[in-house]
Amino acid sequence: MGDRKVIKTKLLIDGTGKPSQENMVIVIKDQVIEEITSAENFDDPENATVYDLGDKTVMPGLIDAHMHFFAVPSHELHKLITTPDVERVLRGAGEAAKMLEAGITAARCLGSTVSPALRKAINEGHIPGPRLVVAGEFIVASGGTWYEIMQEDEVADGTEEVRKKVRERITQGANVMKVGLSKGKMDDLNSSWGDNPYETLPAYSLEEVKALTDEAHINHLQVSAHCIGDAAVNLALDGNVDVIEHGYAITEETRQRLVDKQIPVVTTISQLYFHEQAAEPFHYPQWEREIYQTHKRVMREDFAKGLKAGVKFVIGTDLIGYPTHPQDQAAKEFELAVEWGMDPETAIVAGTKRGAEVLGLDHEIGTIEIGKKADLIAFVGDPIADITALQTVDFVMKDGQVVKSETMKGKKKEYAR
């Protein structure tokens, strides 16, 4: 028969983009949503566990389509090369637990040597955390994106080397590929992002990109690319990349290509927002502050243009960890997207349904529909009226098991196994 769980809520937002529904009931059996119905005249199934959430709003769990478990202090990234992975994976486990507690039930870690181990530990039930899609190590060109903080085995040049790196990543446990396609020009102070986003250079040739995506697609994996600037975004489009990260400082023609192809573009506003918040307490040099301010201005301008044109935006943060970029504050991205012009309904879809599509998990999660896994959150307030309500989640269910609830204080948590 299987155990049933019943969730009763004042307001239901299912993540599909349909209008919210009042006084609803969700019935869950064996981790899967079995029934969604009105509370009126509903009779609790025999032996069911009932969670009456009163006046709370229920939504699909939040999905961060772009984050990192760098698992070193975020203002000391040079330690990526020297800190043992065993130390980093333990720190990453703590970060993953905080994410789940905040209502982030799924995420893509787009670059981290420890993320495959974290994914496996979460899936096997050893530690709590979101369901993860992970890239493992980056794939970067010599002198390309993030080259200054990369380890030697993350660098690949030439078509044969990039194919080999894809195969190595799969062997290491990656189930998405992450490649850096843009870089700063010679003498830029920020060599990865570029001092001026309009002057970035492509980090790979088209032949190399096509070889990488071809190898990934043969293995049924998507490719996500760091792209800032027009040349890099067009390189990604020409090279059959599946998802664009950042994707600003582009022309109207390139923007129209994104719209025509409906290639997802992941927002990543939070990364720049948190840099701005950290600049004073962490003593950023003036040149660095000015570069991030320039990127933020251009990103905001292009975000508005993208919304108007119909770019398919997906919510992702690019947060890398404490103390400056805490991954458990991903809900801030929804607020920032709305502040920059996205309507709340679209933001919610972009951070649930579209997020699941980008993760390749839309057949399982991302919406509250019959047959989907029960990844749910609840909170006080209506996020359509005030999107910041997503920042105070007090009920979290993953795989039909409650991992956070005000009514469960002091009780054993049902970490999914």
C-alpha cells in the first residue's frame, strides 16, 4: 500500500504558471504526488500523516540552476589549489544542508572538484542536501576563464583534449559539462570576467566547442557555458551549447538568436549583488569594485532588454559559499530578478519549472503535479504580492520526506534515502 502523507494549505502555487489556488490538499504516496484537490469535502486517507500548514503558501522547492561548492572561504579562492578535497567535501556537506533547510531542493553545481562526491553522499542518504546535477571540474582553455585558479587537469586545448576531458568528467561522476567560453583581454585586471564585458574575447575555437558538445551529447549530457560578451554567446550558439550562463553584453541580433532558439539563459544577478555587499567589509580594492559595478550595470541593462525580447531566463545565483556568497540565500535571486523587471509569476516559474528543465529533471520535479516527486516548500505570505516571502521558508519536503518543519522541532528529520 505505501504510507500516505497529506499536506493542507491555504494557498498553492504549482510552478506551472497557472493561477494560485486556495484551500488545497496534496496527497503523497511513496515520495510521489498522488492527488491534488480542494480541501472542501476532503476526507483524510486512513493511516495518513497529515501536515495542516494553516495559512501558509505551498510551492515547488526552489531550484538554483547555477551555484558552486568551492568549499573554501569565498574571499580566499587561491585556497582551491592547496586545500585537500577531503576537507572541502566536509565543508561542502555543511553548505548543502543549509541550502536544503532554506528550501533549495535542487541545484546545479557548475564547477567543483568535490561536487560529484557530495551528490553521491546526498543520493545515498549519508548527508542532507538538495538533489544535485554536477559538473565536477571545469573545462577551461590555457589562459582562458578562471585559468588563474584552476588545477592542471582542468585545462584542455584542442579538439581531442576537450573530448577527453568530457570523458574524464563522466568517469569522475559529472552529469553536466561546464566550459568557460569568454575571458578578459590581455592586461585586464579581472582575466576571467573581463574588465569591460563588451570587450571580452572567446576562450575557445568553434571546432573545440563543437567537439566538446558533440562528445557530451553522445553521452546524453548537456553543456553549460560561461559566456560574457557577444563573441562568446555566439560561439556557444554556433557550437550547440545547451545553456548560457550570464549571457550579457550582447547585440540585439544575438539576443534575437537566443529568443529564436529558446536557449535558456541563467540570470546570476546574486553573484554581483553579493560582491557589492562584501566590498567594504572585505576590503575589495577600488579597481575590483569598479569592474563589478560595470558588469552589474551592463547585466541589468541587458536583462531588461532580454525580458522585453522574450529571452528564456532561468533563476541561478552563481553563489560560491560563505562568507561573502552564501549558497543558502539563493531566494535573493528571485527578489533581484523582480526588482530588475521580471514579474513575480515568471520569476517563480523560472526558479522551479524552468530550473527543473535545465537540470534535465522536469519529468520528476519543478512543479506540483500528479506523478511528480514531492519536493515542496511552505512559508507565510504570497510571493506574487511580495517575492521576499521565499526568503523565510519554514517547511521543506524532499522526495516526500519532511526535512524541515516548525511542528517537528526536536523530532527526527526524515532525510531522503
